[in-house]
Amino acid sequence: MEDDWDGIAEWYAELVRGGSAMHRFSRDILLKALPVNVIGLDVLDVGCGEGIVSRGLAGLGARVVGVDPTRALVAHAEAAERANPTGAVYRVDDGSSLQTVPDDSVDGVTAALSMNNIADLDAALKSVRRVLRPGGFLVFTVPHPCFEAPATETISTPGGVRRAVGDYFAEGLWRSTHPHSVRRAGNYHRTISTYVTAVLGLGFVLRSLDEPAPSDEVRAEAPHRLGLPPFLVISATFQ
Ligand SMILES: C[S@@+](CC[C@H](N)C(=O)[O-])C[C@H]1O[C@@H](n2cnc3c(N)ncnc32)[C@H](O)[C@@H]1O
């Protein structure tokens, strides 16, 4: 049977809780790309998973709601909140519709490594636009589309360990065959231009597009990351 998010939820929660350097890095680069100080702001964290980014936002002083369709991950986020209260609240909801979130109700939206799990990017961005107050922001990260494209692999060469880029133009659903990859649950590959065109096409103003170099901690955990950005970070606002 193929993996899905319900199937890998316990594994994923344990991975993040276990102190995964990649997930700490992913959280830190997203928080660094926030275009404003979030103290006292209402921030929605889409695809919050077990809550690592929601807790980070709450730690910066935001009023946070985290939503995710994977019930088991929401339960983990709630359990973490009960153990160490930050003020973040969590709900089961799908990023493509955000049915539980009223129009014009938040100052900012974050989505850490979740937009690539949503089949309909335009629907997700329209939902973000609907719930944002005027001037609100959207910051999201995705696995770097160039180096995490379908059929990309790590290979040994005489010059060292390298990423051999696979099918960059093969947009759509794909599954990693690696038993320890998050993307074995299935995710949607899109080119960088698809992401940027969608964001601009829906009227967002692009504030920054970053490709942060892996931290020392990430390079120690995953030496094949040396010299390559693991994630793409897009920061935009809506007037
Ligand atoms: C790689 S995890 C990231 C979780 C969390 N943001 C983090 O940084 O650890 C991807 C998340 O996307 C969620 N997801 C899957 N389908 C989704 C959808 N349609 N809308 C929103 N989130 C979705 C999964 O349940 C999972 O929590």
C-alpha cells in the first residue's frame, strides 16, 4: 500500500520532535523571511504538522492558529501545546479551502513545506488571499524545486558526493522511493517559475525569494547538502 500523510504522521512527528536539523533549519529560515515584526499579529500556519513553526511564531509574539488536514499531526501539536503552552491553537483544515478560517481575519500566513503537499496551488493561494487582511503577508517554504525534483538522486563522483538532478519539468504528483524520505507520502513538484507566476498572478507582491545555504548542523546531518540550498523561501504581501 502507498504511504500517505495519515500513514507517516507518527514517524514524522517523531522525526521533528527528535530534533531534526533540517526541520529546525526550515523553521528558522521561514521565521527569518517574515516581512514584519509579528508581535500581537494574527498568523495562520497552513500545514502546521506537529507545530514546530507555529510554536516558533508564538515565541515571536504572534497569535497563532495552525491548521492541517492530518488529524494525528494536529493531535501531536495540541499535546505539545498542553505540555508547554505557547498560546497557539490548532484545527483540522485543508490548505486548499481553509474552510474554518473567516475572510479577512489574519495578518499573515505561513506554510512550511506544505504548499508542495497541496494538489491545487491556485486554490491554496486564493484561500490565503481570502483570509488575509489588506497588507497581510504570505511566507512559505518548499523543498528546493531544482534539487528535490522527481528522480533526483545523490551520487558519488570522482569530485565528491553530488546531486544528480532528475526531471525538473515533470510537474505533478510524485513519490520518493526512499524509505526515510518525507516525500514518500506523495507531493507535488512545481518549477520555481510556476510558484512565482502563481503568486504574482493572484496579485501578491513578491518581497523576497531566498535559497539559504544549509547550516553547519544540516551539513553535519546530511553531508550531500553541502553547496546546495535545501529549500526555497518565498515572501509576499497582498494589498
Ligand atoms: C513536510 S510536512 C510540514 C509540517 C510542518 N509545517 C513542519 O514544518 O514540520 C507537510 C505537511 O503538509 C500537510 N498537508 C498535506 N496535505 C495538505 C493540505 N491539503 N493542506 C494543508 N496541509 C497539508 C501534511 O499533513 C503535513 O503536516
